[in-house]
Amino acid sequence: MSTSRQSPEFTRLLTPAEVAAMFRVDPKTVTRWAKDGKLTSVRTLGGHRRYPEAEVRALLDQISGTARP
């Protein structure tokens, strides 16, 4: 059985550091974007923020003016 397909219930979540590296900003900037509603975040049981990879990539594409297939 393959687990490579991702359903809407399961998506890869990125850490603030991973998102910050993609945008070349400080992780605190990513947290601010989440507080401002620019990015959706979920909280881990430990209270840490995580960001849906698909949404982060869509925002990156929107900002850079490119579209992915």
C-alpha cells in the first residue's frame, strides 16, 4: 500500500524555520504573517506553530509571480 498520496486531512506541515528559509525572512516574520492572517497555522500539542506546505508554496508562487504545474 502506498502512502505517497496526500489527502485533504493529511498535509505536510512546515516549521517556522522552514517557511522562513523559503521566503528568506526571519522566523518571527512568519509568525507575524500568521497572526496577521496571511498564513494559516496550526498548533502542535506543545504549542508550536506549523504551516501547511501547500498554502506556503501557493503564497510563495503568488509573491514571486510564478505558477507551478
